[in-house]
Amino acid sequence: MVLVAGIDSSTQSCKVVVRDAESGALVREGRASHPSGTEVDPAAWWAALGQAVEAAGGLDDVAGVSVAAQQHGMVCLDADGTVVRPALLWNDTRSAAAATALTEELGGPEKWAQAVGSVPVASLTVTKLRWLAEHEPENAARVAAVCLPHDWLTWKLAGAPGLDALVTDRSDASGTGYWSPSAGEYRLDLLDLALGRRPVLPRVIGPADHAGVTKAGAVLGAGAGDNAGAALGVQVEPGDVIVSIGTSGTAFARSPHPASDGSGLVNGFADAEGTFLPLVCTLNASRVLDATARMLGVDLAELSRLALSVPSAEGLVLVPYLEGERTPNKPDSTGALHGLRLDTATPAHLARAAVEGMLCSLADAIDALAAVGTPMSRVLLIGGGAQSPAVREIAPAVFGCPVLVPAPGEYVADGAARQAAWAVAGSASPPHWGEALSVTGFEAPATPDVRAAYAAARDLTVSRG
Ligand SMILES: Nc1ncnc2c1ncn2[C@@H]1O[C@H](COP(=O)(O)OP(=O)(O)O)[C@@H](O)[C@H]1O
Ligand SMILES: O=C(CO)[C@@H](O)[C@H](O)COP(=O)(O)O
């Protein structure tokens, strides 16, 4: 049996799956936690990857490995390949003012959407480089190469062979803000605009190309951004919209055409199969449930039970912008509770409002995807938050359509493993694994009143000052 491994280095943890390259059958798996915070020393990801690999029984017997990871994080290397400063993650909002300035300097949001498919917000790497140039000029001067979390981990797995060996893939390059998905080329002028010069950038290789070999001789795949990895892992079909509830909330679909949305709501990313992946991303998803459970002094299972113990939050609205927000672009916002009455001041109503508020922000994300013409025939719910019974049952009511939940799994790591199998096989398209995706369907009458109450409340927030 030929084995392949897939790695998901996500915001909260590192997950490794080892699968049969031909059938896709799961052979073994492992995971390890990442530190919290919005800036992280990449060494912590490398240590977690080592632990997760060990928990998965090692990689000495695999023929191929690919890494998918959280997108956008700025990893700066000096001329010796040493990390210059802790990586600024996708959910770090300190570069919000840089995003506004860059947007104006190029001539407005529409110009950026045309240039690179996305309008700068604090999440995009290009804004983090501008922040570095302005706030840490000494560190900026030491930067010899800039890469992303998955690029850096792939390079480490290859033995960190020199800056010229850095590679990335289309999906993650498309989240930098200096690579054009429609042209398939870096926009070095935008790198100049942000940083004032042009450090080494990873070479962008094709979806089934080889990024090198590991010490043990396994082929390294190109890797991917985690959402593109999930699309590969779910074996997404035309018309599928994937909604992922992890640290980030995302809604995305594969598309044959690049997206360009001057409103900034939709990111016109590339996917990991040679086409495109229009995507909307929020900063507040599963952690809204974690935080509400903490406030109520209960675990996630009890939070879910409480949320389902009342038929509605009865006008209580939780605006979920606890980390500020990316979509809509409100980096300085805070969360809020509106409509509180004596009779709704109960743990059950608060639990319900948290689930509904988080889902309403994702319903807005689905609407934004629809507004750029994304075909939608079914909605699939994945990510850690999709394990919550309350999320599964309330999502179809808030989204106003049936929701399918695939069997629990590590779909990002699975996508990376499928890419590794593709790289090993050298075939024209990725291998088809197994039967049709096993899903459970959830349906509920639509609750437009919940969306309306949320729409009336979502802008009523105070800034974090
Ligand atoms: N049963 C559950 N109910 C609600 N949330 C859950 C449940 N199980 C896991 N989660 C949430 O999933 C999140 C982690 O999901 P994951 O998709 O791995 O995130 P990331 O990819 O951002 O690291 C955590 O915030 C955790 O609270
Ligand atoms: O910024 C984005 C997508 O644009 C996020 O989706 C990150 O890629 C982090 O993903 P998770 O760790 O939450 O899965």
C-alpha cells in the first residue's frame, strides 16, 4: 500500500492524517495544539507539527506529504533563513490603518480587486508588510524573504535548503495581496508599495508539482491555504458552497472564473486545483461559542443544549465582533448584546443568541458570495463548530436553506493528503477517493425575523478604543 500524509497547520492546532494513496482510507492520525495569540513564533508551529507527526506514527513510510495551513500569516526570514520576528497571523488587526492607506494609494478598492482579486484588509499579508515597514523599520530592513505559514513549513520539511528553494501554491499566493489570480503572476509593484523593496518571494508552483523531498525521501506537494485544502478534502462539486466554522468563519465555492469584488466582501482567491475559490471570511466563528460557554460557565455540549432549549432568542441579538471584524471590515469593532429584556435574561436565550449571531454573520457571507454570481446548489458545513448540535439545527433556519454536514473529519488535512497523492501519481487530476461524501442533512423553517433583527443591530457596536 502506498501511503501519503496531509498536514493542517491551522490557527488553533496542527492535524496530521496518513491515508492510502489509492483508496483514501484513513490509516492513522495525530494532532497537537498551537499557542494562542495573533502573533506566533513559527517555531511553535514546527514543534506542534513534530508532535502531531509523532502522534500519527511518523512519516518515514509515506511516499508524499503536503501541508495546508492558515492563510495570510506574514513569515519574514533574514538572509540566513532565520525568522525575523514572530509571524503576524490572519486575525491580527494591527495593520488596519495600513490597509486603508494602501487602498487609497492604488486608487481605491476597485483597483485592488482588479489587480489581485481582493481589497486590502488587515488580514492580507500586504498590509502586514506595510505595518512592518512603518513600525519596525529595523526588522523590515532585515527581511530577505517573505512567505506564508504553509510555505515555511514545507520549506522546513525539505530541510530549509536556502531562500531560493521557497515555494508556494496559487491558493495561498492569492491571499497575499501581491499575486494576481487572474494573471497568475506576482504584482511586485504592490510589494514595492507596501515594503518599499522586493525581498525573495516563494516560487508559485502548480497544484500537482513537487516542492522538494523530505529527509526521508517523500515527495513534498505544493501545499495550499487551508480553505482550498478543505475544498480538495471534501472533493467539492460544482454548486457546493462550503461554510467552515473554525477560528475563522468562511464561505466559499470553486469557480472556473476569478472573482473581483470592489465591495471588498468577497476575496477572489485561487483554489488548489488550477481554478478559483471566491471566499468570504469572518474573524468570529467558533470562538464566539467558546466565549459564550465561558461566560455561562458551561461546556460546549451544555451551551448547545441551552441554545436548543428555547425555540428562539426572542429578539435578543448577539453581534459577534469579539475580535473586531474583517467582513464587514470593522477591525476596531467589539461585540454587543441588543434587545435584552427581563424575560430573555436567561442562559438559554444568551446561548441561542450566540449561535444565531455567529450564523447570521455567515448568512451575510453566503449572500455576498451569491451577489458575485457564485452558483449554489447545496451548503456543506465543516470545521470544529460544525460538531455543535445547536449549530447544525439552527443553521438551516438562519441560512434559509437545507444544510449538509459531512461526517466529522479533518477535511483540510485530508485535502493536503489528496494533493500529496496527486503529486506522487503525477496524474492530470487529483485521485477520486471513496464513495460519495457521507453527509447528514438538516432542515428547518427559515427565520427571516432573526436575520432582520441581526441586520438592525449589527452596526450598533462601540469601538475597542
Ligand atoms: N462540539 C463542539 N461544539 C462547538 N464547537 C466545537 C465543538 N467541538 C469543537 N469545537 C470548536 O472548534 C474550534 C476549532 O475548530 P477548528 O476547525 O479545528 O479550528 P481552526 O481550524 O481555526 O484551528 C474550537 O474553537 C472549538 O471550540
Ligand atoms: O484568513 C482566512 C481565510 O482568508 C482564514 O480562513 C485562515 O486561513 C484561518 O483559518 P482557520 O485556522 O480558522 O481554519
